[in-house]
Amino acid sequence: MAGKSRSPEESRYPEVYAAWTADPAAFWAEAAQAIAWAKPADRVFDPQSGVFGRWFAGAEVNACHNAVDRHVAGGRGDQAAILYDSPVTGTKRRISYAELQDEVAMLAGVLRDLGVARGDRVVLYMPMVPEALFGMLACARLGAVHSVVFGGFAAKELAARIEDATPKVVMAASCGIEPGRTVAYKPLLDEACRLSQHKPDACLILQRPQARADLVEGRDRDWAAAVAAAREAGRRAECVPVAATDPLYVLYTSGTTGKPKGVVRDTGGYLVALAWSMPNLYGIRPGEVYWCASDVGWVVGHSYIVYGPLLHGCTTVLYEGKPVGTPDAGAFWRVIAETGAVALFTAPTALRAVKKEDPEAALMRGHDLSRFRTLFLAGERADPDTVAWAERILGVPVVDHWWQTETGWPIAANPVGLGLLPVKHGSPTVPMPGYDVQVLDEGGKPVPAEQMGTIAIKLPLPPGCLPTLWQQDERFRESYLATFPGYYNTSDAGFLDPDGYVYVMGRTDDIINVAGHRLSTGGMEEVLASHPAVAECAVIGVRDSLKGEAPCGFVVLKAGSARAPDEIERELVALVRERIGPVAAFKIALTVGRLPKTRSGKILRGTMKKIADGEPWTTPPTIDDPLILEEIGEALRARGLG
Ligand code: COA
Ligand code: AMP
């Protein structure tokens, strides 16, 4: 809120950023003091190893020790570590740090007995239940690498991740719960195991009462029974120190093709970056309640439901519900009041959903929000209307911040803990220490302020950011480092203003952002093209007032197809849901006679998007037949779009 922000001179940001610029190694060495290392680093940054260098080379550390055991030893045993609030099941649970330590140590014992050791991968396919956190932390305890797959992905997507990560064990729940339906995960897991060339040795299945799963003999184990047996036998596992450069997790994210990218997160740098961000960026003190209403399947969930708050000795809120409909648009305010959360981190789309149902926030009444200090937004561009609305109804600062799965923590933010800078709606504010953000033209030259270009980060990336893609150094180089030598290409377009504020306006590639979820249009096109009646296709993201963008597929049917186009369109919608998952939110397939292309055959997706969004557009001079654009407009108008 403008009234609470300070002048640049009052914020410590300029001096802190300058300190980082002057001596990055000294800056991160100091930040590293927040972490309990088993062995300190030989070098804060080793430019010779890895693709662009590695952070905290030579150090040894355990993430679970830092997130859990250290706090129990330090007197936080009785403090709540997790407050689980699940309106979809009518359940609440308080888990203290001591209880968390016990649960995680036992579960790690179970994993160890299943053969999981340092460096092995474990895939988790879990809804927002405490056991998902226990599972991640149990892997970290053993030095194993977890890879969490979001529950809204279909069997084929899960299979692609199992195939790439080659896990020894998969941990899954029998079901997830969406408003109005129970999503049985187990049949999806079974199908994924069938589709994948790689087969896990074992699957540990958490039976939820809402839908119990049949267990496959020889492969599946009952989670609760296994933990009970480990407890009975006293088979806890202790923390195994790993190299700071060892991966803590691999998290798959959409690339421009259907093949997801396995973003590697190294252990030491990540812990340091998160530990720095909690007080300085989020302005949170140990012992406070911090709520990130994302999902453990996304990077935001990894960093700010699990590791960030726990590292910092906070209480993290684990919310299994939606912003609206579970049961109403007052859910956020109820949870803030009941848990005493001082901060909430969510996506703008969630606020738009609340605003649509309860524009005057009448459902906030009766909830005590006096402890609530800041609202954080990320995942998609925070549109100024939504930010202004949130400021008005909450009366606290609303902080937009920008990051990516690849970076693991915010690239640009308004650092609350250092003193808020003046808020400019539409901008996630300024680069965080560690990030030298520049806007480049196509030739890789920095452009003047206010001019649009591709946003790039000068190498090296700071601690916490991906050192590479899982077992694919070359793909990492090609995807991120090759376009602009010496820089990491964010694939986001935007500009800097004269005060150095960053504006992030959209992607430069084929990725779209639907309800704060990152999706590949290329991946959807691969699915549409696999339909026997489809000759060619193009998927674009069209503007959506709730979800930001919604995917829209244009298909040209094969000549001589005798079937009704609307029947095929329905099949295509079902096919994307089946192959990618409900999270793709693919609801519109439009049959057209031809796709607009340049004379060299490139589909004019940008112009199609402008037509669909009702924006002014011009006929590109290179188009082979301008009339096709009129046809696209007609097809959209027939569906109430454009
Ligand atoms: N497991 C299974 N299915 C899931 C799922 C999960 N974990 N998460 C979402 N889905 C399903 C939904 O049920 C929906 O299915 P439907 O097509 O049958 O309705 C579909 O995937 C699309 O979900 P979503 O895009 O989330 O839309 P929605 O209409 O269910 O909800 C919002 C809209 C705005 C309330 C919701 O998107 C939201 O809360 N978004 C916030 C996103 C967020 O926090 N992102 C993290 C980045 S910070
Ligand atoms: P993900 O990897 O799923 O976190 O998605 C990252 C992408 O989401 C970024 O590359 C941006 O395109 C978009 N994004 C995330 N946060 C913001 C933000 N605050 N403003 C604008 N775009 C954002």
C-alpha cells in the first residue's frame, strides 16, 4: 500500500543490493551463517565446476536437519511446525516440530528399508496432506532426491516424470479431493507405472478414507502400516549429510515441447537463499505463522510451504482447499484469522476468484486479521486492478514478486524486511541481491529503460537457482544459456523503468500461464496432433478474466473427414484432459478450414492471439493468404470469443 511504503532512502534495499554487487562471495558467505553446515564450504562460489559454476563447493549439509531437527534441539519442539487445514475433508491438525521430527524420522526409516539411499530418486504424487511434507523431508533426511508431481497431472505426465527421474520408490496417496469430486490417484499411478519403461521397486500408498486403493501385490506397501512397523521396531533414520552441490530435488516444469524439463535444485545454495529471503524479503520472524496457499506440486510450494518457513523456525500453514467454493470466498480470511498467519502468499488468479464472488469482501467480517501484515502475489503478472482491490480490502501492503521454477526463489520483489520501497502497480519492484537483471534486444544488447526486450540474468545465477537440468547439461545450455552468451534467458519479456523497477509482461516462448499454472502449448499441440482426424493444429493462450489465460486450440481436420466437427472438438478436449490432466484447463477446440501462416510456413500465433483477445491487429505482410485471419475471427466469434 502506497501509504506504508517508504522512500528509497528509508529502505535498506539500496545498500544491501550494493553490498552484494561489491562482493557477492562475501554477501553469500554471510547469508550462509543462517545454515547449520556439517562441513563448511571450501569456496563460496567455484566458477570452474558445473555448467556456470557451483555454490558452496566442498560444504556438507542436510536440509531436513536444518528444517526440523535443529529447531527441536534449539527449543522449538512444542511449537507448531505445520497447521493443516482441510476444508475439503473437514480436518484440522496441529503438528509440532517434535512430532514432525518423529514422523519424518520414522518415514525415512521406512524408505531406507525399501532401499532408498543418498542420491536415489523418490517420486511423490500427493495432495496437500501433511504426509506429503513428511515424504519430502524424509527424502531430504536420507540425502535422497525427491520429485513431486502435481496431482492435477494425468498418468502420461506422471509416467514421463517417472521415466526421467527413475525413482526407486514412488510415494502416493490413494486420492486427492477437488471440490465436488474425489480424484483417485492410484489408478493414475498404476497406469503411469505401466506406461513408463522404468518401474519403481516399490510404491508407498497413503490410504485416505475418501477413496481407498487396491494395492498391487509385491510392489505396493501401505504407508500407515509401514510407519507403524518402523515405529514398533524403533527403525528411525537420522540425517545424512550430503554435498551442498547434491540435488535436494528435481521438479519438472513445462518446456516448449511436451517433454518437461527436470529442474535440479542443489541443497546448500537453496537453503542459503531461502533462509535469506524469509526475514529480508518476506519480513518474517522465527516463530511466526506463514501461509503460502499454493500446492506442494509447484516450486512455490517447495520453497514457501515446506523449506523456507521450516528453515526459519516458522509455523507453516498447509491448506487443502480452494480460495472459493470450500465453502465460500471467505476461506482465506478464516484461515488467516484462525492460524494467526502474518503473511499470505497466493496467486493473483486466486484473488480474482475471491473478488468475483465477494467484491466487497463482506465475508471478511468477523475474522480477526489484526496479526496479518503482508499479502504476497506471484505465479503470473499481478494485474493492477487486482492489486488495488486487495490493498483496499486488506489495508496492508500487497507485494507482487516474480520468479520461476528454475530460480527457486524470487528474482524481483519488494523486500519487506529491508523496508518496503514505493509500490508501483504492475511491477514486481526490483531485483533481489544475487540477480543482475538486464533487458536485452534480439542481438543480446541491453536496451534503454522503458524499452521492451527479453529479460535476462547475468551469470552466475545466485544460490538457489538451478545449476542444470536433470542429467541434461546440454539441454540446460541450449534452453537457457545459448541465446545470450553470459546470461540466463528467463524467456520472459518486459522492461526496466528509470528507477530500475522490473516489469514482466509475458513469455517469449510457447508457454502460457493458466490460473498461475505454467503450461506448454507445444505439449497440448502434440496431443491434438495425435488425434486421427487432425491434420494440423495450433494452441494459443487467450485472455481470461479469472485465470489470466486459457488455452484455445485451432484444428484443421484431415481432408475427407466425414465426422461432425463438434464431435471431434469434444474428443479433443477430453484427450488433452486424459493425456495432460485437468490442470491444463483445455476447454476450447475450434475447427477451422486453414491456419494462418507466413509464406515460409510459420503459424501466426501472435496475430491469432491478438484477434482472440480482441486487440487491434494488422495483417502481417508475410502472410500467404490474409483471408484466413478473417476466418479465424469468425470461428472465435461463433464461440463468443474475440
Ligand atoms: N488434483 C486434481 N485435479 C486438480 C488439482 C489437483 N491437485 N488441481 C486442480 N485440479 C483440477 C480442477 O479440479 C479443475 O478441474 P475441472 O476442469 O474438472 O473443473 C482443473 O484442474 C483446473 O483447475 P484450476 O485451473 O485450478 O481451476 P479451478 O476452476 O478449479 O479453480 C482457481 C480456479 C482460481 C480458484 C484456482 O485455479 C486457484 O486457486 N488458483 C491458484 C493457483 C496457485 O496457487 N498457483 C500456484 C502458483 S503461486
Ligand atoms: P513457474 O515456473 O510455474 O513458477 O512460472 C514462471 C513464470 O510465471 C514466469 O516465467 C513468468 O512468466 C510468470 N510469472 C511468475 N510470477 C510472475 C510475476 N510476479 N509477474 C509476472 N509474471 C510472473
